[in-house]
Amino acid sequence: CLDAVDLRYFRSEDDLFLAGEPCSEALYIADGRHFYRQTPKTSMVDEAVSETVVEDSWVCEAALWSRWITVGSLATITRSKVISVRAEELWKVVKETPSVLGMVRTYAHNFHKRLSLAIPPLEDYPSDLYVPHTSVADLLSAHVEIELVNSSGGDCGMSIDQKQKLIRELEEETCCVQVGMDNRLLRTVLMATLRLKRSDDRLLVELGRREGDTGAPASGTLKPCCRLPGTKRRRGEAPAAAIRRLLREDLGNLGHCIRLGDACSESEQAMSSRYGCETVYHKVVQTAMIVVAFEADDTIVMSRLPSASDEGRPLGVACLGTIASQDVLVIRNKFGVPSFFTWLTPREFDHIREDEEGFKPALKTWLENLSWATEDAVELDCNRAPASGTLKPCCRLPGTKRRRGEAPSSAVRRLLHDDLGDIRHLVHLAGVRSETQRTTSGTYGCETVYHKAVQDATLYDLASESEGTILMSRLSGTCGMPWATHRLGLIMFQDVWLIRDRFGVPVFFTWLTPDELDDMRKNEEDVKPAIKAWLEGLDWTNDRR
């Protein structure tokens, strides 16, 4: 190992490296403070950025597992001590040590994979200091850590039962284990948490869940809590993927009604009584907003306690005050396990979190006294009237602008998910072809080239049960029909679908033959008044779903 490692000393204001230099070694800052700087000329940043690098930090680790060129410069602020690890010599040592070769190969392969995938908009570009999702929990195999737990002695402070529980969690790939500075096991858990707000700034908060549930809302053992919706990230799983899994598996159809915002990171360390070891929790908190009206279905029901003045209100909830008058949502996850949620102000949430154990009896009493005899519709936000707003007619195939760096297939999946409601479950994708068109943009006053990827698809099942995102209507006959619609001929007797996108904006669709589409496209400006009269003459009071 000494052949691969050097110890170096630097004076203040010495340069360790400059931007744009090939780098074949990683640096460990053992002592001292350093100044790191990136500029738009040498890295993918919009403006110059800088930060201070202190002791116990790794720099240019990517040089060990890839051909790395520095994207910033590093200079000392104070006298410093730096340990360098040369990549070529390190691999010679590793190859001569079979016991660690497999572990290092796994680590290197996973690191390089994450380095290659670190591209916006999904991830930030990598730098000399940071590559997204390259913590030990993301990179190492769980088998290595299971062996680490099995080989730990009796002085680790864990019972046999606690070790078995930790091994089961490692097998499920929802944590990782390292050896701490005191030679005791240090458990690390990666979390993804959703901070979901309504328009009144109340947060969606989980109040508890039933274990051993048999299907009835009151069955099973109720375990109260007070926390934001969240999930443990699996080994190697990106935070964005964990949030998508949380929405898909644990929050019913609520995921179709929100818009994701920014994300931030939080860390805390505490002793785990369940596992008997110190645990570090790394949380990615994803903000989000309810943007689309939502109605109850088979995955979500709602109830609330009577008002404080009504008889039958349990005395045990008095300490909750007005909180106990909020609506409670029961959302079943993918396994059918019901969880209870409500909407709290940030101040109410913080108040209960500060003394969660003290409030648990009241939370349990509150949830156990709810009546589920009637399931009310859940309106979370937004006006759903189909005829509200300004109608802008057009005639075009469904489409979306591709984002910078976005693959055509990804853009099509986003179009289906964000803009086409429940149709996405019924579509079979086929071939893709490319088209190019050049014209003068009336909006921007310049020549514009449109590169289109046209995805062919087939709707293979018309008998869909929509979740409130699709309504259907048609004109009933010629009697009372707007005169302007006669320009459309038989087209105006087709079904019209109203589909709300992820932001709640209603869009109108119909089914045309290719000849009808081409004819209307050639004279789009002329037929727009007729299309508008057609859509405004539809009756949405009786959904023909």
C-alpha cells in the first residue's frame, strides 16, 4: 500500500492543481483549509463558484476509477497536509490482494456508472469534490457489509438478535454498515422524504398505519406517528427514483396531482435502540405542491371527527386542539396496508414532532374514533369546471417540447404521464420516425427549425375506468347546433375527450382519420372558429365515460 500513497506538505497559497489538468490520483485532506474554484471556461457552471475544503475531505476521487480531467482549481489557504493515492499503483496492490479485489471492482464499477449518468436535468454535473450518489451505501455490495457484521466481536455493543435484524435489513438493501472511528459498527440509512403542500401551505403528514390489516379500515394494530411521507432509499437508488417509487407505491393516485419542486439534503445521527448501534440518517427532502383537483377512489377515503361541540368526541384528543378537526385520509399502499394522513401547518407539525411520544396516545385515540361508514369525495385544490377559462382552438397531434439533453423516448413517456391522464395505461408504443420543418416563428420573429420525433402508438383498450382525469361528450344532434360548426361536416359528431394535464389544465381531443387531420391542418386558421363553436356547444353535465 505504501507504493500507492504519498504524504505531502504544502505552504499557504500553494496550488495543488489547476483546472483542465489530467489527474491520476485522489487527494485526502488530512489537515488545513483549501480554496476550490470553478469557472464557466473550464466546467459546466453558469458563473464562477467557490467553496472551502477542510480536513477529512476527499478530492478528485473520480481519478481512481476513470480518466479524469480537473474541472476546477484547488489552492491552500493555510499550511496543510495531504495524502495522495495514485490510481495505477493502487490497482497493482488490489490485484495482488484477492480478498478485496471483488469489493473494489464492485465499488469502481458503480462509481463509474454514477459518474457517467451525472447529467442534468436528473443530476448535477460532477466536480472534483462531488459526484452524485457515490456514498458507500450506494456503491458497495451488501454481502461485504453482512460479513462485516458477522465478524464483529462481542465488544461491538450489539446483541445477537440485533445483529440478525441488521443483517435482514442489509439483505433488503435499505441500509449500509461501516466501521466507525471507535471500531464499532456505524449504520447508515438513506431516506427520501416528501414535503407536500396544499395551496393553504398545510403539509401532508402521516399519522400512523395499521399492521396486520385484513382489509377493513379498523382492522389490524394501529401504530401512531407524526412524520412526513417517506421511504428508505434502496442501495444505489437515486433520490429522484425513490420519490417516484414513494408516489407510485405508497400514496395511491395522489402522485398524479402534484408538481415536484426543489430538493435539499439533511443529516442527523442518533443511537438506534432497535439495532443497538449509532445510525446516521441522510435525508433528501423533496418539496412538492398539490396542483390538480383530486377525487377519492378505491385507494383513498376520508373522514373526520365531529366538531368539539358535538357529542361523542373522545376526551383523549383534547391535547390536539383544533388539529383533531382536520380531515384524515386513509391511503392504501401497493400491499394494501392502510396509512393515515392529515394536513397540518408547519407550526402544528413541529409542535407534535417535539413531543411525539407524548402525543402518540392522543393520535391513536383520534384515529380509532373516526367513522368510515361514508366515504366523502376528496377535493384537494383547483376549480374543475370543464367550461371555465379561455378556450384556444387548434388542430395538432399530442406533443411536447423536448428538454435540453432529453431523449425522445423520455419525452414521450413524460407526455403520456403528464398530459394524457389514464390513456397512458392503454397505449402500445410502436416505431419512431424523424421529421424536420423550418418556418418563421410569429411569436419570436425569427427562422425556427423544428426537429420532431414522431412516435407511432395504438390505443388497445377503450373500456377504461378513468380516475377523474378524462371526461367524454359529443353533440347530440343538429337541433340547436351552433351554425359555425357546419364547416366541420361529420367531424363534429365525433366523441370529444377532455383530459386534464398534471397542472389541472383541460385539453380537448377527438378522433380523426388521417385525411380529416391533413385537411384541417391545411386550413387550420379558417376552421378555428368552427372548432371553438363545436367545443363550446358540448354538454359536460352527463359524462359519457
